[in-house]
Amino acid sequence: MELTQPLGNALNQPIKEIWGKTPFLKDLRSLKKKDLMFCKICKYKNYCVFCYANNFIWNKGYKKPYPYQCKIAQIKYSLDKKSND
């Protein structure tokens, strides 16, 4: 995953400090699937394996779902439904 914004400098700061104090990383760590509007209303959300890295790469941001993962969730839902019929 390539980030387009600096997070810190590991040569000048301890990694623990970068991880704990960088606003972007704090926001990313606190984000839950239920906080994302698209996912919150999705009928396949229980079948989704949400990946922030894929979201970031695909959408240039992590707050929108990665369409491929949505498709996989739909397939999982369909398979589960068929096996329970």
C-alpha cells in the first residue's frame, strides 16, 4: 500500500510515536465498518471481509468500499443462502 501523505520519519522518530500520534493513523485505527455509510446499509455486510488497504488503493481513500470485495460478499451470501435452502 502506498500512502500519498507523510506519516512521519522513522529516522527521526520512534515507530511507536508515529503509530500512536499521527492523526491519519489514529483515524484509520478507530474506523469501523459500521462507520462507513455504504457498508452500514449493505445487506451483504455480514459476508464482507473489509480491507482498508484495498479501499485506499482502489479509491484513493479508505472510507469507500472496494467493489471487488462487495462482489465477493454477494457471492458468499448467495452460496450461504443456497446451502441453507
